[in-house]
Amino acid sequence: MTMFGYNTLGFGSFTSRGNFMAATGGTITEDGDFKVHTFNTSGTFTVTNLDDDEVVDFLVIAGGGSGGIHYGGGGGAGGYRNSFASEASGGGNSSETVLTVAEQAYTITVGAGGASRTSDGQNGLDGTDSVFSSITSVAGGGGGQRANAGRVGGSGGGGGDGYSAHSVGVGGAGTANQGFAGGAGNVPHHAGGGGGAAAVGVNATGSTTTGNAGNGGTGLASSITGSSVDRAGGGGGGLSNSGNVSTGLGIATHGGGSGGGGTPSLGNAVDCEDGEANTGGGGGGWGDSSSPNASGAGGSGVVIIRYQFQ
């Protein structure tokens, strides 16, 4: 029973409890009357006190996929699930329902980005999932290469360049309510962009010498920490040495990495970019078969939890 604002626990023993939640784990910051726990790596979120409030807002982003290599498509962004305010979740979904929690420890898994590919003719690697309680965000798909399709993921990887006049790599599908599909490659020598949380990856276009690789699909901004941060953009597609490397590479935003291409011996090589850490951004695709011959790695994910504490 309750006496004088305290919950009694039998035979006169009692424990004082506040009116708000208390918890530990991650990097803890404050935004007005709210505490924010940010997990940039895996850990444990432990709820130590509940009373009036039993719900938390969350932002859970998986690791992004890496780009493909040799006419390589951009990696897809990690799946994006968000319950905060009136913000969006990935794949065109509105914000999700807040999560009810109990006084217990919750294992937090922060997904890694897909590793850079360093050998000719390799598809990009998927990232890994991020998990908080019942919320799982699906890893971003790796980019395709040559005529290979991008991989399915939270957001799909971009398709490889057509490589011949008879084959084009299509973009990988995204996951419903988490992210969008990747863009398709184009014959010849231009690869598609990886899908992002807010938009599909862009298809590659044009001819051998004037075409453009596809840009990465755009991501989303969230203010769950109190400041707006862009995350979960798809990686840009790669371009071969025969294309216009100065203007035709696939670009990326919201933490995605731009594509690369060209040939060092011709003095026109542009390296791929990695997806930004803790954004779930996709890595850029590499366009040619020549050294440096390395695609962009996917960015790691993040888990953010927010609740009222006073």
C-alpha cells in the first residue's frame, strides 16, 4: 500500500520512488526535462525506476552496406525506425508508437557497417542489424557490381553497371517502413546509388562518356537528442574510367559515402567515401578495375533512447 507518498514493502520497510523514470547505460545527456541515452556501440540499457512513466521514445538505425567494386553500386543505408515526435521513420512511414519498458536490463545491439571490398568484381557486404527490445532495424544491403543486383536490406544496395549491352544490375529492395530500394545501373559503366531512409537510390543514366552514376537516396534528420542530425543516406554509385569522373560520380548525403572511379595512371581517380560512423550511411561504390580498387565501407548504426525524468 501507499503511505505519505511512499510505497510500503511489508512490515514497515519502504522504498521511496520518484514520479519519473530512471535508467543507466550509454552516453547520457539532457534535453530540458528529458534524458537521452545514446549507444554508439553495443551495451545495456537498464531501467532502475518506474512510476508514472513507462514508455520511451527510440531511434534505432542499423549498419549500412558497403559499395560494390568494379562498376560498383552504392551501399544501402541501414534500416531506420523512429518513434520521436512527429518525425518520420524510414521507407515513408510515419513515426512509430513509443515503447513500453519494465524495470529490467535491455541488451542493446548496434549494427556494424559492411566492410570495404578490396578485390575486383566483389559485391558490397551487408551491414548488421541494430536491436533494442522488440525493435529491430534491418542491415543495409551491399551494392552490386557489373551486372549484379544490389542486395536487399533495410535500404537496398545500388545495382552494378551493365558491363555489356545486354545486362544491367537492378537495385536491391528495401524493407517496408525502414528504407527504400537502391537504383539500377546503366549500360555501360555507370552504377546505381544505394537506397536511403527517405528516398530510393537514383538510377544511373547516360552514355559511355557523358553518363552519370546514381546518387545515393537521401536519409532523414532527427532531433531526438535535442539537436537535428542527418542519418541513413545511401552510398553513391561508382563510375568507370571512361566516364566523366569530375562530374558523373554518384554523390551522397545524410551520412552516406560518395562513389569513386577513374584510373590513377590517367590522373583522374577519385576514391570512394565510407559511410559516416553511427549514421547507418551506405558506402560508395568503386567504378573501375584499377588500383586503389577499394569500395566505401558502410557506416555503423546507432540506438538512441529518450524519456522524461523530471
